[in-house]
Amino acid sequence: MSTKAKFITASLEDIRLTGDNPRIVDLKSPEFAGLVESIAAQGVVVPVHVRTDPAQKKRYELLAGERRYRAAEKLSLQGIPAIDHGDISDEAAFEITFAENFQREDLTVLEHGRAVAILMKKYKNDYAAVSARLGKDERWVRRHECIETNLIIDFKTAVSAGGAMEYMTAAHLELIARFPAETQKIIYNKLITAWCGTSITVRGLEGLAAGMLRILKKAKFDTGKCQKCTKRSGCQPMLWSDDNDKKSAGDRCLDPACWEKKDIDSEKKKFKARAEKYPGLVGITSDYYLDRDDGKRFRKTYGKVLVKNDYQLCKKTDKDAVPAVNVKGKGDGKIYYIKTRIDTKPAAGKPATLKQRRAELDRNRWSVAIVRMIEKIKAMKFGEICVHVGDNGEMQGDGGIFRMSLLIVLYGCDCVLYASKDRDDFFESTLKLYKSSADMTPAINQVCEKLWPEVAENLEYNVNTNGDEDSKKEGRLLAELFGMDLDAEYKQVCADPEFAEPAEWKNLNADGTEKKVKVKRGKKDEGRGPQPALSAAERE
């Protein structure tokens, strides 16, 4: 192989890019625009580096100088000055690329991550070898690799030049990239909304990230299956070995959505078991108001939770007393007795009648049916809600604006673009659509498409999902608006074993008391006199 380098003018058409360059060329950045302007004025002053293309000997592979190559390409130049290293080995070619690109002081955080990922591939995932090559410790290598391979595109875009989070450092991105994609998305949305798109310190981000962690040993549900899950800190010890971490906390779950689902399922089972012991049981809290997150969680878990103004504590023996379990705050899990407006409460000192029990079960079924329907509506894209069936029976695509307007009037909308760049870009593009045509529909649809996720989220929080008659009426109107069948949803809930009528209700009288069964007398019982009837519990 020839290793003697020579100066040439290479045709742009004969050059292909190498895959080993970690640098990210932003063709829209001011820096790139400045380079194009400079080359247009005085040409390419510093030559690029190429070698003979191993796949096509008459062509070249670009080893270093991609920004200059891209700028010359944008200016439609025919050729570019280059140092041709000839037919060198892959190892020698990589060393040239490494020297020209990897060791630059102006590499961005994303470029550092890409550089590590390229080296990891070259050294076949040998962290020690990559660590030695870069002169960094292994934890640094792992965390920067994670930025390249695990960071979601939302953050990669936001931290790029001109992005809403361009201020973020390696410390910021190392914290975020450790989490699964679903959790990163939650963090991203919180930064855009709760933090209003403003800068957040590393310490502030640590606090936000800590809220995404769940300590497994404190779980109220069985964590046996969690031990096989990869979305926990124990599977990535080098990424979670900070001195600031509480080592005594042990393994932590990194997927708050999965944790919440398991926690809710566990609490629902406990609540159901308690409801069997305390017929008519309702959930209560000492708070006067439930925030959005608590309201959403409690509806999924208990169906309905009464706040402080909805009930009054009383004695078990008081008339119209209803059993209640505290689901939040001091006394969490404790049983109380309250007076409330719920019609399905049993009379004081007496068990709930079968009619009351069935009414409460039916209310819960309707509540679940409405919640499930809302989940389906939330999952719809804006394009789907635009479609409706016209009077002529044909599908039409102009229903989205009406549905959106009606829902905003009824349930409100919290959509705000806090990040100034996002706000300006959206304002500019929408205004351009509005002014470019007499037809305002495209511009209005663009606005509605931006609003829809927040409007849909508000449905779950504001729609009455209590399962009573008012709730069913509202649910049916919502179903009609979106062309859904709430009654069919209700039938599916009724078919769900979780909402089946308990088998022990067969042993109850209409007033809720247990049936008495006379014992059949055989020949051995003759002469013993009448025998007492047994209750269902005694028969067991």
C-alpha cells in the first residue's frame, strides 16, 4: 500500500463521507453560513484529507474536513484542495480522522457522545480500551456513550445550536440520558411547561430527575418481576454511582409510568378487598382540593374520592354513616365513618342491601366505561377527530374545528408555548399560512393540532367520571361528539371478570343479610329435635 501523501484537487463528485467523523455539521447554523461566505470570497484555504476509497479505487473517502466539503458543495464548486493519503489501511485512516476531529477542543456535548460511540464500535465495546484512548475514566465513557445512543431526539434537537435548551451542558445530558425514553419524554415536557422553557441548573435538574425515581424496596406491590426488568438503576451501576446518590436506597425503578400502573393495580385490589369487608366504602382525603395528578390517579384507583368539603366525619353508629378510607396524607389507609351525599350508602348499623350493592357496582362499571372511552379519545390524532360522517352518509374532514372549539369551551385548555423560539417559530409559520391564502382552514387546523394534546388531557381531568346519571349523560354526549358507543364500552366492562358480581352475593337476602339454610335431617337425627339453621359463614 502507498502511504505517501500528496496534494491534489479532488472533484466533489468523487468524494464520499466517512462514517467515523463525530462532528455534526449544522447546515443552518450561523457558523456554517459564515464559512460558506468565507469560501465564496477566498476559496478553500485549508485542504481536506482523503484516501483512496477501498470500495471504488477511482474515488476518494473523506477523512477530515466535512464542513469545508459541505460548504464547497453548497457553492457548487467543481473541486476542492485535498491531501490524498493514498491507499492506506482502515487503521491508518481512522488515526487521521481521530487526530483531526476527536481531539478538537470545540466539540459539542453531542459530538463527544458520537465520538465515544464510534470508538466503542471500533474497540468492540471494550470500555477500558476506549477509556485509555481518550484519557478519561470509564464512567465518563459510559455516560457520553449513553448521550449518543440513548438520548431522545427531542433533547438532541433542543440542545443543538439555536435550540430551546442550547444552554445544557454535558452534566445536564448525562443526567437525562440515563433514563428510559418514556421517562426522558416526561422530563422534556416538564422542562417545556413547568419550567417555562427557561434555563435549569444541574442541581435543579437533579431534583427533577429524583422525582422520576422509585425506590424498589419501598414499593407497596410485589417487585419480584421487577428484578428481571432492565429499567432500573441496578442494571446500569456505572451510570448511577454518583457520590451524591443515596447508596442505602438500593435499587431504583427508572420507569415511573410502569411503577404507577403497578401501584394503582395493587391499591385497587386492596380497596376491593376492603369494600367487601366494609360495604359502600368510599375514598376520602383531608385536602380541600385534589391537583391534576392526584385527581387522575385517584379516579383510576378508587373511582371517586371525596375532598374535605364533600363529607363530615361521624360515628359508626350515627344515622346514614358510610365507611370511608383515607387515601392521602395523615392517617393514610385508616378507616373512618362519614356522612355523605352518595345514595348507595347503607342504613346505620345495617349491611347494604343487594339493590344498593348492585347500584354501586353498576356505578363503578359506568365510571370505568367512561374513563376507557376518554382514554381512546386521548389516543386519537388531530387528523382523526377532523373526520365525521355528513348528512349524506359520506366521510367529511371538517369536524375538527367544531369539536376542538366545543371542548375548549366546556373543559378549557392549558396549552402554552413557553420557549420563546418555539413560540416565535409557531407564530411565524401559522401567520404565514393565514396570510398566504383566502382559505383560513390550514392555519386554523395548525393551531388546533397544537392545542389538541392539551385539550385531550383536560378531558380526563374535567369530565365527570363518577358513573352516576349526570356522568352517563355527559359521557353519552361525548361519545356522540366523537362517534363512539359508550353502551358498547359498558358491556365490555360488564364482561370483565374484575367487575363481575361477587359470588358471595348469591348467599345474601334482599336486605343484605346472609341467608339461613335449614340442615336436612337423616335417620341419625331422628329424636334429636329441631336443629338450628346455619349461616353461610357457619356452613364453610
